[in-house]
Amino acid sequence: MERGKMAEAESLETAAEHERILREIESTDTACIGPTLRSVYDGEEHGRFMEKLETRIRNHDREIEKMCNFHYQGFVDSITELLKVRGEAQKLKNQVTDTNRKLQHEGKELVIAMEELKQCRLQQRNISATVDKLMLCLPVLEMYSKLRDQMKTKRHYPALKTLEHLEHTYLPQVSHYRFCKVMVDNIPKLREEIKDVSMSDLKDFLESIRKHSDKIGETAMKQGNDPYVAEDLVCPREEAQQQRNLDNIILQQPRIGSKRKPKKDAYTIFDTEIGSTSPKSEQDSGILDVEDEEDDEEVPGAQDLVDFSPVYRCLHIYSVLGARETFENYYRKQRRKQARLVLQPPSNMHETLDGYRKYFNQIVGFFVVEDHILHTTQGLVNRAYIDELWEMALSKTIAALRTHSSYCSDPNLVLDLKNLIVLFADTLQVYGFPVNQLFDMLLEIRDQYSETLLKKWSGIFRNILDSDNYSPIPVTSEEIYKKVVGQFPFQDTELEKQPFPKKFPFSEFVPKVYNQIKEFIYACLKFSEDLHLSSTEVDDMIRKSTNLLLTRTLSSSLQNVIKRKNIGLTELVQIIINTTHLEKSCKYLEEFITNITNVLPETVHTTKLYGTTTFKDARHAAEEEIYTNLNQKIDQFLQLADYDWMTGDLGNKASDYLVDLIAFLRNTFAVFTHLPGKVAQTACMSACKHLATSLMQLLLEAEVRQLTLGALQQFNLDVRECEQFARSGPVPGFQEDTLQLAFIDLRQGS
């Protein structure tokens, strides 16, 4: 019974659960019915649930049927009304179809027009969009076209500026276009092209500068010789430093006396170039045309001959591109190479002055260009770099000049070279380069110049002495007398009182030698000009050189003449007379040097003229030669003695050879009239002594044989003739006592 109750209770619960599930199915959306049905199948009473579901479906069907039966009449009425509406709808459809057909027919043209309008509006919109895009792209294209034009006309720096604007301003606005991408990809290539082209222009510029350095230097040295700057160029050595300081102050001003336009720096040039629309000339990398410069009133400066724009452009291009250091290193390296080429002298430079001039012009041209670059660019070259180049140039130039000047044997060429070196040094000094070493080297060349002068004057003196007739100069008129006195300082009151014709005591070589000595002094003075030497230094140089001329050159020439084999006694006597007068003229040479140097001989450091010893030495040599010649003549006469010591009486008069000898001696001593008395007396005494000695020797040689009385008597007659000659005083003031005793002893001994 209890089991029955429990079964009944369970069935009630199941029935309630099924009822609940049915309500959920009825009230729940069919999309969510799955979980409800799963709960049914989860239990074991799904069969009973299906029965209950069938029961519920049948109940709903009965309700539907009841409702349908209730509303059936209304449904029939609705169907009837619907059939009526169908006919009216068909009529309406026909009317709409007719209206549509008519509307389609009537609106066909309108549709066509509308389609055309649509296309037109579409085109208009496209055109407007295209114009907008073109207006946006047109500046880019214009800038790119401008860039290509600037590249074509070689205006590289403006092209680089245009490229910068194009890259940073215009291209970003239209970066999504394909052509812009092509441009962006091409920009590095254009930069490289600009670098390459500007570097090519720089190379052309460097090559042109190398070829035309001599033209630039020639112009600079001509300006250095300008009379307007002569006072600045010729300054004492002690003022050189002050001059250089002044140069540093006025570096930014036009060079004194250059008459050229003020210097433009690189920035001024590029500002002008950017604002200009005209293309640059093809002469950017070379020397400007200066063929007609002589016709212009305004003489261009040395820098004005050069167009430096390739350097400025390349410098700024590399600076903008961040490669300035690369450019500076390249420029300095190339210029150092060119400096070495410029400083290499040609092998035949010493042959002509033009060789030296071209060499100096090239060096000046090189440093004028570097000086201009130094002052018109900011850091391309610096003072240390310029000083390094100048030190190298100075050492190589001095070495080359020492080597090549040593080959010069022409003093005129050496003098011209000195003037050229002075101009070279003064020109570079104007540009601020130290040139003291060049002037020191000129002092070395001065010694060489003196040597060449001495060699030249050696030939001059030799020609004068060879062409002289060694006879007193005859004077037939007052004009000739004044001419000779004007050439040589000679004063003789007695000679002036004598009537014409008359004779000077000296021969022609005296005034000629005297004037050549003065010419030599003038030649020495020419070399000392413009060397920034003090008057004392010039005076000392001239006196030393003159002493060398007298003691070495003139002395050697005189000694050669005196030692000549065919020299006669007359010539020797005239040489003694001439050297006596030349010795007296040395004081006038002292005065002459004093007048041209304004340094008194009494100055402590003044070199004295000791060349008077030259004339004394020459006179002594001539005297010795006279003594030797006289003795040789006496020996020659004695060789004619034909004593026959074995024969008898030979006569009662002197021998013929001795008579001729005495006559020769009298004539010779007569020539000694113009000799200094002591010289004549010494010559006479020497001759008589030699004669006595020779006769004694002759007698001693005869004593070895048996002598006859007649031969001895003849010998005594000859000795007596000699004794009478000695007693007659053949020269004024001759002391004959000693010689008379010698002849007396000789006669008594015989």
C-alpha cells in the first residue's frame, strides 16, 4: 500500500514536470528549445511525455478548428473582396504600364541628357582634381627643370641650393607620386654629379693656374716695380718687420699702387651668382683675357687676372654636402704638388736672364694665388699652411739660385739677376712673406759678382796694357790737354807753362786704368743698390772689392807685362813712371769712394785702400827687371870682346865693343830722366858694378894663360873708358866714388 502511494506520488511529480516542460515549449523561442527537450530525454519518462505532448497537440488542433469555424464567414468575405481587388489591381497595373511606357518614351531624351550631364560633371570633377594635383606638382617640376638648367649651364652652387629646396620643401608635398619617388631616388646621384662636375672645374682651374702662374707673377712683379710703390719696396732691412706688420693691417685693402678693384670674397660672389639668371662663362676655370690690358687706363691686379669662382663654388658645394675637409685636403695636396713643380728650376736657367725671370714669375704667381685664397676663403688655407709652403719654397729657391748662379761668368748677367732677385723679394714682401734669407743670399752672390768683375777687368787691363805704346802722351792743343787732365787727376805747374806741343810723363794706359778702376767701383755700387744695406756696409764692400782689383787683378796684369820676354828697357822705365802716377792717384780714388758712399775714411769701421802696394810691387819688379836687362845687355856686349891675350900691341884706344856699350848705357840712362832719382841712381850703380865685375871675371879667366903686355894695355884702356864713364855722372845725383875706385883697382890689378 505504501508502495502504491509512493508510485502515485512519483507519477504526480512526473506529470507536473511534464506540464512545466510543455509550458516552456509553448512559451519559449524555438531556437532555445534544445535544452528543454534534453531535460526530457535525460529522464526515463519520455514515452509518457510523448503521450502528453500528443494529447496537448490534439487539444490545440480542436481549438484551432473551433476558431476557424468561428471566423470562416469572414474569410469567405475576405476572399470575395480580394477577388474584386484583383480586377481593380489589374486595371491599375495596365494603367501604370501605359504610364510607364509613356514616361519611358517621354524621358528617354532626358535620361540621355542626364547621362551626359553626369559624365560632364564627372569629367569636371576629374579635371578639377587634376588641376589641383598639377598645381601641387607644378612647382616641383619647375624646380626640377630649373635644377636641370642650372646643371646644364654649370651653375653648380645655385643648383645645389635648388636641390635642397626641392628635397625639403616641395617633394614632401607630393611624395606619393611615382615621379617624385624617381626624383627622390635621383637626388643622391645629382649631388654626386654636382660634386664631380665642381671637382672637374677645380681640376681645370688648378691646371690653368699651373700653366699661367708665370703670367700672374709677371703682373705682380710689374706692380712691384711701380713707381707708386717704390718707396715701400725699397726699405732698410731693419724696417722689414715693421713693413710686414703694416701689411697685416691693410690685408683687406687693395695693394698699394696696384690700381685694381677691391677683393671680393667667396660669399659675395655666390650671393651675386644666386641672384643672377645669366649662365656663367666657360672661362670659370682659367685665366681671364688680358691681351688688351695695356690699352686700359686701369691696370688690373695680379689677382684680377684669375677667376677664382671654381674654387669658391667647389668649396661651398663640398661644405654644404658635409665634405669640406675632403676638399681642403685635396686642394692643399694638389697645390703642394704644383709648388714642387714650380720650384723645380730648368736645367739651363743660368744661361739667360729670361730663365730666371720665368722661374721667379712662376713662384710669385703661385704665392699670389695662395695669398688671395687665404684672404677670400675661411679656412681653405691657413697661415701655417702658407708659411710651410713658403719655407719650402725659400729653401729650394735659395738652393737653386746658389747652384745656377755659380755658373754665371758674365757680371752683367749676375747684376741683372741680382736686380731680379730684389724685385722678386720686394714683391713677395708686399704680400707679407719674410724675405730676409733672400737678401742674405744676395750677399753671397755679391762675392761671386765681385769675382766675375775681377775676371772681366783682368781682360780689360790686359787689353789696355797690351795695346799701350809705353810712350809719354803727346799733347798738341789745350783741348787735348784738358781732356787728359779730365780723365786723370794730374797737376804739374811746369808742364802747364810749357808751350805746345808737349808730353805728359805717363803713357795712355794710366788714364785708361784709372778710369777703369772708377768703372769697377761704379759696377760694385750698382750691385749694392736696393740691398737694404747701410752706407758703411756699401762703402766697406766697395773698398774691399777695389783692394782685390788692385792687389790681385791689376797687380797680376802688371807683373805679366813686366815679366814678358820681349819687354824693353824703355817700356820698363815707362811702367815705373806710370805706376808712380797711379800710386799718387789712389788718394783721389779714396775721395771718389767717399763721395759716392758718404762715408768718411776716418770712420772706425771703414776699410782702407791698401792697393797702393800693388804699384810699389810693380815698380820694384820693373826696377829688378831693368837691372836684369841692363846686366844681360852688358854681358852681351862683353861677349863681343875679342882680346888676343897672346899678341902684341893692339892700339891706344878703347875697344869697339866697349865704346858701343858705353854709348848704349849713356842712351839708356838718358831715358831715366823721368824716373825717380833714387831709381835711376840705383840702376846706374847696378850696371856699373856688373860691368866692373864682368871685366874682372874676364881678366881672371885670362890669367890662366900667358898674357902679353899689349893685351894688358888694351884691357887697361877699356877699364879707363869705363872709369871715365863712371866719373861723368850718367844720371843726376849719381855717387861715382865707389865705382871709380872699383875701376881703378881693376886697372891697377891688370
